[in-house]
Amino acid sequence: MSGPSRPCFAGDLLPGERRFLAAMREVGFGQFEFVQIREGQIVLDPWPTAVRDVKFGADASASEERVTHLECQLKRHVAELFEYTRAVNVGEIRTLEIRHGLPFSMEIELATVKGPGGRP
């Protein structure tokens, strides 16, 4: 059995992944905290905590890139994030750092062999 596939285009994303991608773009710079993963899907109910970084004196419009077309190719960062989360049965992303609206790095708690892991 092969592992989860890496999404290549926006159309390859699950509905929850599309919603989360839009939220990452909206945050721009910051992080998401306590993002639940169940059976390879990001859980958005309840919605994860979003924390925006605000830098004064910076040009906010420089990172404005709104592409929602389903045929657009995903950035490598996005494809890798969703490929990774699709491979997780049960876990919790403690922090997902966002830069320029893209996932940059994360700390993730994975379920142990005997327990469900993550937050209840």
C-alpha cells in the first residue's frame, strides 16, 4: 500500500485543506496553534487558534498574492504540509508557523502506539 499522495494543484485539496490554506493566506505572518489531525484530515471544528505577527512600518501589500483557481499549481511548502498531514492518523500540530501566507515550519505531537495522542 502506498502512502498519501502529495497534492500538486489546488483542485487536489480536500475541502478542509482549501479552507485552511485560505486561512493561512489571510494570516500572512504568524502561526496556528493546536491544529487537530484525525485520519489524515485537519480538523477545523473547533477552529484552530490563529496568531498574527504584526510588524510596524512594513509594506503589507508586498505579500498579497490571492490565487484560488483550482488548476493553479501549489507551492512546494503547501504540498508538503498536506502530504505530511494526510499521513498522520491522530496528532496535533502544536504550532504551525506561517510566513508570506505559506507554511514554514511546525511542531507536531503524534499519537503514541497505545493512546490517541493530541488533545481530546
